[in-house]
Amino acid sequence: MSATALNRLPTGRDDAHILRRLRATGADHERHLNHGAGDADPPPSIRPAYSGGLAAWAVKKAAAHVDGHLGMAVRIEHVARLTRLSNGHFGRAFKVSFGVTFLQFLALRRIERSKVLMATTKDRLCDVAQACGFADQTHFSKTFRRLQGVTPSAWRRQRAKRGGPVCRR
């Protein structure tokens, strides 16, 4: 397809990225421009490249803030302000950078922290939940089970049977 023919094609917001990619590469993907609803997805070579993630410094700052404040309420508004972005833009960019939403990331980090605490201490589960920023033990147990497939107490028992590290306290 010639460059003039490409320039004459109607461009909407959804197909502009495909046309830019075709123009830039000089690719011969003419047959994929008009694929119907029943056709397969366009090949990866003309799918849009995902961009719009957080800058490297913002990724480090967001992760460090979450890790440093797991025992407290961590709000997306505060982390967005730290990275100098609006709440909405931060949420979208965060998902592109980390592959999960901010709240999913926060829950995963809290669960990882709880596993360390359960493996290294004999603290009660309600104390572990509070130390990791969960509202209560019920919220902690539900989140843990959803992400790990077992309850926190069952995880702790399984770990003890496998001969995990000696708990202090």
C-alpha cells in the first residue's frame, strides 16, 4: 500500500496507532487493516506497544513508600502526590509499570510481610494483621486465603511441619 493511500485512510482514535506503525515500518500489513469481526486479532507486529508507565524514579519511590508504610493506611492519593501525578494518571501508569493495580500491589506486599512475620515470630494472627496494616484479622485471613490458597494459620502449620526457621519470642 502506498504512502498516499495510507494517508487517505480514515483515522479514528482506535486505529491511529496501527496506521502510525504501518507508516513507520513500511510494512505490508494491508490485509490486516480491514479484518472483520470474525477474523483473528492483528499480528503482534502491528498491535500497539504499551507505554505510559511510571518513570524509573517514580517506580522506586512508590514501591519504597508502600514498603515503608505497610503497617499504616497507605492511600493512592498520597503516593500519587509523591510522584507528582494525578490520582487517575498514577493509577493507570502504576498498573502498566507493575502489572497489577495499586490496591492489588499493596495487598501482595502486605501478605509477603505477614508471611515473614508468621515465619519468624510466634505473634498472634491478630497482631500480625495489625502490623501489616490490615483492618482486622478477618480481613487479613480473607485476603491471605484469596492470594495464597490457604488460611494464615494453615500456612503457619504447614511451614512448621516442613521445618521452617525457629520462631523467636
